[in-house]
Amino acid sequence: MLEHHLKEIASVDIFKKGRDQSLFVGRPFYFDYEKAQILISDAWKNRVKGVPQGTFLLAFYDGEYGVHEAILLRALTPSKLPTDNDIVSSMIEYYKDGTDISGLSGSKDKSNLDDYTRYEFSFSGLECRVLGSFYKIQQIVVEDGEEKIKEIVEFGADLENFYSANNYSVYKATEEVLHQIVNQRDNGVVAGNENEFKIGHIRYSSSRRFQIEQADVDVYISPQDFIGKRTALFGMTRTGKSNTVKKIIEATAEISKKAPSKNLIHKTDLVEPFTKDGAPGFPTGQIIFDVNGEYANPNLQDKGTAIFELYSSDVTRYSVLDKPGFKVMKVNFYREIENGFELIKSYFDTNRVAGDYVNNFAAVNLSEPDDKNPFGSEMTRHDRIRAAYFCCLFKAGFPVSSGFKIKFKGNAEINDGIDPSKGISPQQATSWFERIWKIYKENEFFSKYENDKGHEWADDDLKSLIIFLTGFKQPGEKSSVSGYKKLRVKELHDLHTNVIDKSFEEEIPELLRQGKIVIVDLSQGSPVVQKLFSERICKAIFNNAMARFVDNTPNNFIQFYFEEAHNLFPKKDEKDLTDVYNRLAKEGAKLHLGMVYATQEVSSISSNILKNTQNWFIAHLNNEDEMRELKKYYDFSDFTSSLLKFSSGNDKGFVRMKTYTNPFVVPVQIDRFLANKGL
């Protein structure tokens, strides 16, 4: 029933329905490729229930019979008429005479203005933006096996030509006509079909005296606009950003259920990214970085139903703390050696923990050598380096599992008979390295070793670790430094666990490849922990997608959601294009990785990310600096004045929306999350 109704709306002829005389608003007196100026009157404005800023208007070409062309306009601001100076002079004279001019419609007092003067005073100018043009073309289509010539309406986001202004008449777009304008689709797709999602309805202004009297015009989004694309949501706190994110998550989850292939298949079996009906080829994975905890936990804001409850069978929740219903998102530093070391280095870098011995420690190579011969010199050196690293962790207080042994070739004769090659406890290994460093310059074993081998027993990496472990930059306990104490910080200890066998960096990509929803609850982590975990997870997913891409293996779509993105993303002037968030923005499309990010300020986000963003939802912004940044993108310059105005009790969810398939910005009131569940 609904689909039939939508098809009826989609089949409405703009050139007939749009020319309703009751919707006439005026005639243009100036036209160019970018702007038009229209003569309107108070009576015409009142008849069409007002012309708020942002209203969509249609200027129909009247110059030739049989020519079907309508120029789409957006109302911007009053414009000056050539006669305005004379009108203003007359008004001023009228005011000076002290004549009562309060005779408005419905007033008890009759205006003393004569009819001619009242008529002259009622006209004004309206400046409009030219958004493009609708026109009819003839196209050959196949119906019931026969070729037929059919007239179709197309839209172009510019003007191919324009004529003298007197050849046009202007009408307000409403109801079915407005529905077609704001829900444009290619290839005959009906907006609002079973594979699309209602996001809200048209809203022009904060004041709604006239708009309340008119039927809502629904606005639909196609999941194809968002899946695999970059989407931004900007606006001050409590303007509805999170609500919009939840609507997008809901739309993606619902359309994902219709994927024809439920599991990723062999790389030789090719599947298109989307079906003809608009569903993704495989179920879409979604990962939410939940800084405030509103997606992962029950909350009053959604009337008791958070995302994890709505899709409980498909959701896996992770947290940095041990909580019922959550998987612990930590790393076993003793087992996931390189991952744990990367977290330490990221912490040092983020907190500017520096110094020559710190830099040397962070530069140590803990990866296994290419030559894995257990009796070879490369593996011997690697085992010593890894053992010294374990000792640094142990001495810094990182808990170790029961029975954990450290094993390496250590030459028992130089250290009181302790033989590390048989496996020793972390405490014994720590004492062993401390003793070695104390006698390193004095014991003849080391000088003889250097003379025989042509290089020292301890290479540069091992020395860097021993310095960090002992706290002395020179053998013999000389030149003391903080060393391992740099690791005695709560942020790093909160990242470690001694019980996990499988890393979350392996597990999360596996869940997303199955089309599941992963919620990472970062609400109880410090900003450093939030940044470290989000970056590590993003890198793991990106690397997984890149490896599959290089191997010519299908990638299902994966959507990233970032709340409070300014805490995670690189800043505006950041030039490092290797940052994972910049790579997601610039390279994510080919890897089927999409991202949705929300924050309060346009200027807080890297320009590299902004330049690659296709979908925009803009709510209230409260300063001119943000407006200057916003005006660089699409046609948001038309809305800068209205975006500065905000009524906190009335404007939540009132956004200006630009989607991938729509060639211009549309003002929309976003529906409340869960108001209309499902497609």
C-alpha cells in the first residue's frame, strides 16, 4: 500500500502539478546562472502560507509552447527593487504625517492608505539561489517486450541556458512536487521504497506557524548514500547529532538483513557491492566507538532501548573494564608482544614522554627475524631482546600469569650458575640482566667475546632495554635515569591483562566480517586510553581490509561510527596523511570502509577528512568562525545566518542535510530514534 502510494507521488508531473495557480509567488526581474531576483507581494506570500528562508521554488519557462523546463530556486534573502527608494520616501512622509497605518487584515481600524498606495507598498524583492533545472526528454524504454518512446523528467545541477526574466513565472513547491525535489533518484528508483529509510521531513525554519498547517513532506535516505561513504554530523551539544547517528545505524542494520550473500565467499566468486534493489551484497559490519556510553548501555534518552538492546543478537560489546555483558578490551603484553609494545609507544608519543634513552627503548625491534633457526645467532639475539623486554614489564608491575617462564641463551657461567636456557622466573631473569649490566665492563667474558666475534655480546637494542630495566645508562650503575618507572602509569596498566588468549584486534575484524555490530565502550577510559584503543582497532580493521583487497578477496562493507570525533581525529592543520583516520577518509572507499563522525566544530577536523566527506548533517553552530569553514563546502553558504539561530526547546534534530545522491542541501527535521523502526 505504501509502495503504491510512493509510486503515485513519484509519477506526478512536476510541470502540471507544480503550476498550481494557488501556489504562484511572483515573477523574476533578474536572472543569471547563479541567482534570480523575484518580485513578490504580501498577498501572494500569504496565499502560499509564507516563503521562509530556504524554501524551494520553481521558475517555469513560459516563452514557448511545448518546452518543458523549470528552474529550481532556493529563497535566500530580500532583495532591493528599483522602486524601493521612492517607496521608502513615501512611507517616511506617511509616518511623519502621523497617519494611522495599522489597518492590517482583521484589524478593527481601517487603514487610511488609499488602495493604490497600499498596493505599491505590498511589493518586495526576493533573492534566490539557482540550484539547477528540471526538463523533459524523450527516451526509448522497453515495456512488455516492446520498445516505446517515453517522456521522462531529468534534473541537472546547473543551467544549460536561461532567457529573459519576463519569460518565467515562479511557484512554491509543496506536497508531491516537493517530495520529488528533495528525494531525487536515478534510474527510475522510487524514493521511499522498501530498501530506503525515512530520516525525517522537510522543515524550513525554527518558527512554524504556517508549517504546522501544512502536511509533512517526508525525506528518505538510501543506505547506498552512507554505506562505504564518509558522513559528517556537526552541531552544538544537545542538537540531535547522536539521534541522527542512531537513525543511520538503524537504517544500515535493516538494509543489511536483505543482503543476498550471508557470508563472505571465495575470492573467485564475484559479488556486486549492491544489488539492483539497493541492498549490499554481503551483511554490513558496524563498529561504534562509544565515548559517552549511550550506545552500549541502557539510557533514558532512548526510552529504555539502546542500540545494543534493539539488535541484541547481533551486538558484541567491549569495554576497558570488567563488566557483565562486555568483553574485556585489553592486551596481554607478554603474549601479544608487538601489539602491547605499540600501545606503549603510542602512549609515549601521545604524552610526549621523551629523552634519548626513551627514544632508544621505543626504537627497539621486537619482531621475529626472517631466519627462525633456533640455533642461529639471529634468533639467539631476538630471544635475549624479548626476555629483557619482559623483565621491563615485570619490574614496572605488569601482572604475569602463574607459571610464566622466560627462556633464552644466557651463558650460565657468567652469572652465578643461573641457566636461562632452561627457563627461569621473571624475577630471576630480571636479577640476571641487572647483574650482567653491573659487571658488563669488568668481566673478561664480554671482552673476550668481542675480540672473538668482532662485535659486543649485547647489541644496541639489548643495551637500550637493559638501560630501561636497570635505570642506569652506563654499566657499573652509573648515570641513573627513571627507566622502567616510565611504564608505571595507570593508563598503560589499564591496557594490560594476563588472562586473554585472543586479542580484540583479531576478534573484532572477524565479527565485522560476519556483518555484526561491535560497540566499543570507551566511556570509562581516559582520553589517552580512548585514543589508543580506537586507533589500534581502526588500524587492525584497515590492515585486514587492505590485505583482503591485495589478495583479491571480497570485502563486505564495514561502517565506523565516531562520537566526539575531535578527541580522536587529527587536527585541522595535521599534515600526516599516514594517520589511520586520514587513510580511512582517503582510501576507505576502495576497501568498502565507511565512516560516520560527529562533533561540535567543523574547524576541529582535519581538512583531509572534510574534503573526502560526501554526506553532511549540520545543526546549530554558534560562531562565525565555524560558518566560514562550513561555507567552503557545497551550498551551505545559503544557510549560515539561519544556522547561527537556535531555539533549544524547539530545534533539536533540525539539520541541513547534503547526501551523496542529492545535488543540493535540504533542510530536514530528523525523526526521533525509534519513532519509525525498520524500513
